[in-house]
Amino acid sequence: MRYLILCLALLLTGPSWAVQPDEVLSDPALEARAREISKILRCPVCQGETIDESNAPISRDLRLYLRERLVAGDSDSEAVKSVTDRFGEYVLFEPPARGINWLLYLAGPVMALLALLIGWRFIRSRNDPESDATTLTPEEKTRLERLMRD
Amino acid sequence: MNAEIGHFALILAFAVAVFQMIVPMIGAAKGWTGWIESARPAAVAQMGLIAISFAALTMAFVTSDFSVKLVFENSHTAKPLIYKISGVWGNHEGSMLLWVLILALFGAAAAVFDANLPPSLRARVLSVQGAIGVAFLAFILFTSNPFLRMESAPFNGRDLNPLLQDPGLAFHPPFLYLGYVGLSMAFSFAVAALIEGRVDAAWARWVRPWTLAAWVFLTIGIALGSWWAYYELGWGGFWFWDPVENASFMPWLLAGALLHSAIVVEKREVLKSWTILLAIMAFGFSLIGTFIVRSGVITSVHSFANDPERGVFILAILAVFVGGALTLYSARATSMQAKGAFAPVSREGALVLNNILLAVSAFVVFIGTIWPLLAEMLWDRKLSVGPPFFEKAFTPFMIALAIVLPLGAIIPWKRGKLDRVFAPLRSALVFAVAVMLLVYAVSTGHSALAVIGAGLGAWLIGGSVVDLWLRTGNSGWSRLFRLPRADWGKAISHGGLGVTFIGVSLLMAWQVEDIRVAQVGETFTVAGYNITLENVEELPGPNYDSTVATMSVAKDGRQVALLHPEKRVYPVQAMPTTEAAIQNRLFRDLYLVIGDPQQGGGWAVRSYIKPFASWIWLGSALMALGGLISLSDRRYRVAAGAVRTANAIRPAE
């Protein structure tokens, strides 16, 4: 939440607040695509900001470059690729589901299945009236009753 | 002199904490009453000493004593008083001091107010609490001493980061710490119970209020931070899946799971060992959060100090406490016998599902947060995991949670029938479907996000109303206001979650943005609003220079708002901040930002229409309020009071 001290510092080298009016493309459809893409690209010098939000000069350059590519007729994925070719996968906020990254994408669902399985086995094991045995000592019982009263 | 008193009090507090860690634990093991009882004065003394130390530091900030290095680095004479005070915790050393102060406060509260606790359990709880105090006091004294002096005192300080000079952020850290540290109580109770070798309904009842309080504080802290981001960053983002936000979000999810599983332990004496494990993990994630913020291993704007030495220290604390607790857990967990039996379709079953969903979603946040670290360490790949991933991976769990929550909230204990549970919820379902149709009809582009989010939110709110209604039984309205407060708290919190669901989804689906160059006097139209840039002027502030615009907003020929967005420059730190002008209304926010002057004349202006934005924080406030109402339930107070009266009478017999 406390945002981008670094980028704000960089801002002093030249004023540029996130997307500037002069960057906006005249074609609304193209501009909308550019905005969507710039929301998944990370500002390479900031700490965890997209180039869409970032105030760093390099983010402005990237936003302009991205729009140039789109105007030149690149598809979304081609435009993204032309940026990642230069800066590496680090600038992608959504890591590509390739190679080891599959682990990242599968970790949640696999954990959920595992948890559901364990949870279900536990629930089944409790579905047995025999196990509803009370093993409190009388002294504990009175104490518990006093606590639970009300 | 003040700073030395503070430093000295902190060293004394460390000594007291060492005593509190060792003596009551031995006393409890041997059954020596005096040693057992020594935990209480020790906890109070530790709190008093740290309070003196904290007061000394606050004094240094308030009086602008620049001979103290920390004050010089983070304060300035021209700063308003409130930010001189909040500056105490607006830096690494001071925030750690606040951390241990709150830790000691919780310990002292347990010593003074939990009169009902069996003495040996209390001694062990306070001893574990003392051990955490020892670790963090050592951390402060050896790596982050806030009382270091300068050789010669400068005339003025470097000022606090201007982004932190804001009322929302002034109180964001204390609330978060109250939450993080509140979870230390659940942890201490869990470890004490493992040492004692028993977990029962009474134990769960003692743990619940602490967990609930921690969860309420975390809710407030997270909501304040997100609200601050919304109005301060200049474009109205409210959640960024930043590592440090995640660090506070994971304990929140786990605390939510914990306070539900503790209910099962209390009512039915099952899920005991799971609850213990959750208590350990919830605090463990608080420590991980602290580690992430302090160590700089994961780059984030929040990181105060990218200091490896401090990071290693906190990692060691984490390893000792969580590792130790988990070892103890593995040795003792089997001794905790579950007692109650229940059918799969039952309140117990529903709460197990609740715990699975909350715990797995916390796991998803965790894996996404540390993935860049793992990828770099293990496969030498530098990559990023950001909002697109979290939105996809996390949202399904929240959808599932929202679907089953109203059913689980009213299903009977032990054994329920789905059709009978569902019957009273038909009205809630009709309400939700009606809301979905309405949203579908008015939504341009028929956004699925808006329809599903608003539908789920309506389902949650309707479900809460049904829940309350069912609690009144056949006696109707007259009974409604005599229901136990816990019932109200539960319904309000669940309803609040629904309100937040609606706010998040409608804001994300419907917000309208406009970026342009506007000349002074020019009027432009955004989503039916006619916005006029009336004028722009330069005004001086107490410790900043401000560019203030006056913008009027009209709709259908009538003026609806006159707003003054600002751009400030703080000369001491040479840093600009944006102060967006926001008109909050129940169904939409108008959000205007003034940017830089343009070369060809005119100003960069951003205008946003943000529908239902306030619902995000309204919902969070309701969740916190529900927690507070539950906390004030008679059950917690009466049980404590009853025993005290019994004790008081005994000597007279």
C-alpha cells in the first residue's frame, strides 16, 4: 500500500504521472488493448508496480513502445513478447504457465483436492455415534458446566 | 536523558521478560504456587517498562529532540503534531518498539483480566508470551536500537516520508500490529495447551476472544491501508497483491479459519489438533509477514529496512518459535482425542469446509508471494507474480466460500438435512437472483464479474438476514433484539462480507476512467457528468507547497460537487504526493486528480467514476463491527465474573 517510494523519487527527474494524456491513442479500441496489456507488465525499476500505474520514466517509455507496436499491427501476444524479449520474464506479472511454473498454477487446486480428501476422511471417521464418548472426570464436568452455563 | 531512560527501561523489560519466560514455566511444571503466580506481576511489569520506553521515544519525537538519530531521520519541526506522534512508528526501530509494546499489553491483559484461567495454564501462557517478548526485545536491543544518539544534534530533521503523513496511514500500522500480535495470544495458548497435554471446550472458549480481537484489528488495519491506497495514490486502486499486503492478508484468512474452528472445539470438542495447528500457523504467518517487511528478501515498497542481518534474526525467531511449536505439536497431537460425532451434513461439516477453503486460499496467497523467491533460488529464474495470477487463483475459493456460507451458517449441529436447511434460504436465493438480473440488465457489456459478484454478495446479505430471523424462532420481532450478541455479530460480519463482495466486483466491473489535458475553464463529459476545471492556484501548506485545482461537477444541468484535488510537494524530502478529491456517495464516488501543467497550456486531469467504491470499506467496517459485537457477548463476561464472585465469597465462609 505504501507505494513506490523509489518511483516517486525517480519522478523528480521528469514529471510523468502514470498514463499521460499525450500517450493516449486516438483509437479507443487500440487504447483499451494497450491499457489491458500495460496492466500485466511490471515496471522494471519499481517495486511491484505495473507500467500502467508507475510514474517512472522507463514505464512511460514502455507504454509508448507498447502503443507503437500495437499501432504497427502487432497482436497482444506479439506486443508482450517484444517487451519480454528485452526485459525477460521478470516484467510479466502473470508468469507464463510453462515449465516449472505449472507447479505454481497447480499448487492451489492440488492442495484444495488434498484438503478436501483429508477433510472428507476425517468427517467420515466422525460419523460414528460410538465415538461420541465423554471421558471427563466428574470434577472436570462440573467445571465445564459452570463455564458453559449461560 | 529521556532517550537513555527509554533505553534503560527497555533493557529492564528484557530482563523481566527473561524471568517471565523461565520462572512460571518451571513453577507450572513443579506445581510451586509462588513461581506460578509470579507470571502475573512479571507480565504487568514488562508492560509498564516497555510503556516507559515507548513514552520516552514519543517524547523525543514530540519535542523534536534531533540528538536522537531516529528522530533526526524521521521527523521535522514543521510537521503537524499528529504526524510527529505517528512518526514514532513510521520507521523500522520505532515500529518494532510498538510491536513489543502491544505484545506486552496483550500479556498484561491476560494476566489481569483472565481471572478465570487455571493458574498453571495461565503461567504457561504468560511464559510463552514472555519468550516471544524476549526474542523481539533482543531483536530491538541488538539490531534496531531506537535510542541511538547523534554525535552532534542537527538543527532540523529529515522529515517523515510524506506518503506516511496521512491520517489513514497514521493508524494503519498500530491496528495491523494489534492483529499480528493478538495472534501471539492464540499461539501462546496453543503451546501452553500442548505442554499441558489437554485441549477442551474451556480452552477453546479462552482462545476465542483473543482470536476474535486479533481478527477484528487485522480487519480494521487492512481496511485502513486499502482505503489509504485508494485515496492517496491518485488512481483509486485499493488492493495490489503486493507481498506486504499479502503478508497481512494471510494471517487474516487464517485467523478467520481459527475463530471458526475454535467454535467447533468449544461446542463439540472435535477439530482440536487442527485448531492447535491453525493457531501456530496463524502466528507463524504473522512472523513471516514481519520477516517479509523487515528483511527485504521480497522487494516491496513497504520494506523499511533491506538489512540482511535483521532478516536473519527474524528468520531465526520464526524458526525457533514455529519450529519448536510444530515439534511439540507432532509429539503431542495424537493425545488430543476428538469427542463429538457428527454426520457429514452438519454444522461441524460446514465449518470443516470453511476451514479448508480459508486455509487453502491462504496457501494460494502464500505460494504466489514466495514463488519469485523460490524460482530465483531453485531454478535461477527472475520472475514476478502479480495481480493477474492472484485474481485467477484466489477468486474461485472466495466464490465457493460465499456459495456455502449461508447454508453452513444455519445448518444444525451434529446432523442436518440439506433440503430442510435450504427451505428458509429460498427467499435469500430469490433476492440474489433478482439482484443478478438487475445488475445484468443495467451493466453495459454484461460483465460476468459484476453479475456473479453482486449475486454472491446479495446471497450473503440475504443469508445473514435469514440466519437472524431463524434465531428468533417463533416469537418473531420481539425476540430479535434480545438475541445473544454473538448471533448479531455473526450475521453482521457475514453480511459485511457480502457488502464487500458487491463493492469489489461492481467497482472493478463498472468504473469509468478519463485522462485528458484540460484548459482552465474547459468543460468535459465523463459518463454523464460534466466536469469543469474552474481554476488552478498555488497555496502553501504547513510543511509543503500545494497546487490546488477547483473543479465543479454537474449532472443533468445541476451542480453535484465542487472538488479541490491537490498536488503537494514536500520540500524537505523533495517528494510530490497527490491528494485526490473524492466525493463519497453510497452508490458512486467521484474521484478527481490534478496532474502536471502541460507544455501547450492546460493541466493533465484524471477523472474517475467509481461505482460502489464505499461498499468495500463499509463491508470491512461491518465485518469488524460484527466481531466487536460478538466480543461483547455476555458469555465472555459472565463466565469471568461468576468465578470472581465465587472467589470473593470464599474467605467469608
